[in-house]
Amino acid sequence: MKYYILVGEASGDLHGSNLMKALYQEDPEADIRFWGGDLMQEVGGTLVTHYKERAFMGFIEILKNLFTILGFISACKKDIASFHPDVIVFIDNSGFNLRIAKWAKEAGYKTHYYISPQVWASRAGRIKTIKATIDHMYVILPFVKDFYDKHQYPVHFVGHPLIDAISGRTQADPDVFTKEHDLDERPMIALLPGSRKQEISAMLSVMLSVVDDYPNYQFVIAGAPSQEPSFYAPFLKNSQVRLIMNKTYDILSFANAALVTSGTATLEAALFKVPQVVCYKGSRISYEIAKRIIKLEYISLVNLIMNKPVVTELIQNDFTTKTLKASLNQILDDYHRATLFLDYYDLEKKLGGRGASAKTAKLIVEYGRNL
């Protein structure tokens, strides 16, 4: 069968690559065309457009680039029509994907959505669009299935693909890793400032402001695959902080603690059992708009899944050098760390175990063959 997959960011590229591997297992003759990234390209298929070209974040940034985004939407529709796939698979990235999905359903294509749009967080009215345009939805968080059940929309809970991505990786040798990146023997604090330029710029300066207060630790920035090392250079002047590109999982596997920008990385840190402080700061206008739209008690996936404040969240004006230092001191305390580890183990149980990509691929192929 012919598959068209649409991904919009680094985390989607990771999950898309694992889904593609599983699709090839289920359907060795699969012909896959996609909008994604390097990881998906390594698996095979045909890359149409890289997600780096579409990495716009926040309401203001999207408005500034509206004509560019509309151009991508038009190009995507034309490319799908030319390829004429048996199945279209959307992965997260709702702003772009739901627009394509509405057109695709009207055009007669079979639509599958892997990793639900965050309708549970804001703009629940989009459920009507999803019901009308998506044939099959695959969710990776247990509370999201509960949410859809309440709205009489049946979905498949397949578990979280990060469990497979992390458990299936090859562990780096600590001595080789230390030598390769010029590290020393001090315990490591990881800095994960995000993947887009706007969020990195907003987050990293504050994260770096606490470094001098912890001489007994070494700080390492996990460079995003969507950026070049040169982008980080202005932040690292006169700094002993190391920048390590495209090695986030290796960094987390050795980290003693982490300062993490809200997003998928909070869940990754938790699955690696790394104590963390969750941080977020956007432009003032974007934040004020988001605050009025998003109706959640927490912003981190860890706290949302556990439905309690497992990890500290420093949001907008609360994200300062003073509050960050106080929160970091807390997660470096042995008693607090022991409690956090127990919550992390409970969180992993809630995520449903291994096999998310395989379960999703099997269902997509079965539904495709039963057209």
C-alpha cells in the first residue's frame, strides 16, 4: 500500500521513524512518502519537506509567517493528490495537520491520526473537526482516551512510543562519552532548552544564569537536531558549559538532574529517571493568549499523567534565576529525589508498556487492507 505521513517537529520525526519501521514490518511492500526529518529519512521512503522549514512557534510567530504556512498547505495538498496514497497518517502538529485532514477527507482519502492534537488542553471544539475528518485516532496517553470517551469518540490507546525508543536504544559507554565530549568526573546537570529557535532563546539564558552557583557540577546543553551548533555560540561565551549535539538520550542517561523546557522532553527525562525542573517562557502576547485558551492545572506531561505536582513547573514570570536555583537545590536533595523516583516508576506503568509503534502500524495496515 501507499502511505503518506505528515510530521511537523523533532519529536514527531522520532515517532514517525519508529512507525515507519513498524509499517515496513507489517507491509514489506509499503511505499511511503512523508513530510518529516532526518530520522524518518534514515528509515526509507521519500522525504518531501523537512520539518525544519516549518518550525514556527507561538501565535505571533505563526501570524508573521502566515503566507509561508499557507504556501506549505497548498503544496502539501497538491503532493498528496499527485501521490494518491491509500492511507494518510497525521502525527501531532494539529495546526497544520487538521487543515490537511479536512481537505483529505473531503477528497476521499482514508485518514489516521497518531498522537492526538491537544484538544484535551484547549479548544475542545476541534473534536467536531476530528470526528468529521479522522477515520481512526491512536492516542498515547491514558487520560486522552478518557477524554475522548467522554465525548463519544472511540479511539485506540496504544501506549507511549517513547518507551520503545528509550528501551531499544544502545547505551553509550560512559568512558568513551566523557572523553569524546571533554567532560570531567563531576555529576552532570543537563539543560534541555527546547528545539525551536524562539524557545531556546527564551529559555537558555536563564538556565545558564545558575551555572556559577554549582561549581561541583558540570552543565551540558542537549543541542536540538533542528539547530546548528553555531546558533548556540552566543549563549556560550566565557562559559564552561558543554554543548553536545543530537545526543539527548545519551546525556539523560548520564545526567544527575535536568532543567527541561516543557514538552516531550519532560516525559523523556522522567523515563530516564532524571530529577527535573520544568520551565517555560514565551513572548508576553503569546503567553497571555495561551493562558486564556488553555485550561489545565499543569503544563508538563509528567504532572498531567500523574494528575499531581510530581515535578516543579516554573512558568513565565516564575521562571527566574532565583526560583530556578531554589528548585534545582530541591531536586539535588536526596530525600526529594527518592520520592520523585517512586513517582517516575508509577508514571511508566500508566503509559501502557512497550509496542506503541507496532500496535499502531498493525491497525493502520489492517484497516487499509479492509477498504
